[in-house]
Amino acid sequence: MKVVDKLALVLEEIDKACKKSGRSREDIKIIAVTKYVSIERAKEALEAGITHFGENYDKGLLEKWEALGDKPVWHFIGTLQSRKVKKIIDKVDYVHSLDRLSLAKEIDKRAGKPVNCFVQVKTSAEDSKHGIQPDEVIPFIKELARFPNVHVVGLMTMAPFTDDESVLRNSFRTVKNLQRQIQDLALDYAPCTELSMGMSNDFSIAVEEGATFVRIGSALVGE
Ligand SMILES: *Cc1c(COP(=O)(O)O)cnc(C)c1O
């Protein structure tokens, strides 16, 4: 299926979720996750009008960046090793995987200007899903005051891999609640207005629960 046709289906789902939850469509941005697809397919997504692109490995990011340039808004969504920061940091507009102070320190040191970061929250017991435990998120955000180039635009999570809607909703609600608590702190460096949550299998529910960025791979650009 062409990307334009897949995009139409995704938009339809998002529209439905917005209606159901009383949200407005403009508040949700779609990130095309191109990690599994060819450069050709990524170009097709760009031509379909998608402006946000996400990659989860430094190599993939650099490859797609070479091909598509700085036309798209680039999101680094994968686990980020500190030693890889300097390779990618001037190419990305958002980092979705801030999950430790050593990484914040490295981003702060390597970036010439403030970087939009999402703090990744662990809402799943799966080891493959990284992030900070929910009860440690607020203390972590307070510590980030030391790093002027780390700008906390929001929180990110990967929900457990399941079809159980209540489990998914719980995971997204945990993050939404944390967002409210952080906003109450009114920290200049952590406005935390955004929520990066929802993938191919759960983006409708994520939108209903307050996502502002959904990260969609297979359902949008899958071949
Ligand atoms: C791969 C990936 C996605 C997209 O996954 P799909 O299930 O293909 O939509 C979203 N977020 C992260 C962090 C990913 O690694």
C-alpha cells in the first residue's frame, strides 16, 4: 500500500480518537518511524506530506538524514548511548529517550544550543523498554536544572506490547498524570507540554489519553 493511502487510514483513526475524547486534530503530530524502511520509502513519506521523521539508531538516522536533509523535523526515538550523542545531536530536533543523568550531561556538553528532550518513562515491565520508573521521574526532572542545554518539552513512553486496552490506558494515564505534576512545578527548563506516546498498535488509545506526538512505523510506512 502506498504511504498516502496508509496516511489516510491513520488520519481517520486519529480523527475518530479526537472526536471520542474531545481533542482537536491539530494538537497531534505524526512522526513517521522509518527505521525498517528504505530511503525510497522514506522519500515517499516526505512526498506524502509527512514532516516529522523518527529513527532509533544513529546509523539509520545519519543515513536517512543524508538522503532527506534537514527538510523534515528529525526525532531520535531510540535508546541513546552517550558516546553516540556527538554524532547525531546537531542533526536532530528532538530526543525522545532521555533516561539518565549521564546522558543529560553528554547532551548538554555536545549541543551548541538547547535540545528538545522527552524524558522516557518506563511503564512496562519488559526489559527492552527503557526509561525512568514513574516515581523517580519528578526527582530526575529537578536534577536536570543543572544542564542548560536540556530543555524538557515532554514525556515519552512505550506501552507494554499487549492488546489489553486497560493495560495500555493505564500506561498512558500514568504518564499524563506525571505531566500534570511537572507542569505544576512551573520550571522554565521543563514546560513539559508534549506527550510522545502511541505506536502502530496503540496510537488511537494514546491519542484518547492525551498524546501530542504519535510515533508510527509499520501502520504508516511499512512495506
Ligand atoms: C519502532 C518504534 C516505533 C514504531 O513502531 P511501530 O510499531 O512500527 O509503529 C515507535 N517508537 C519507538 C521508540 C520505536 O523504536
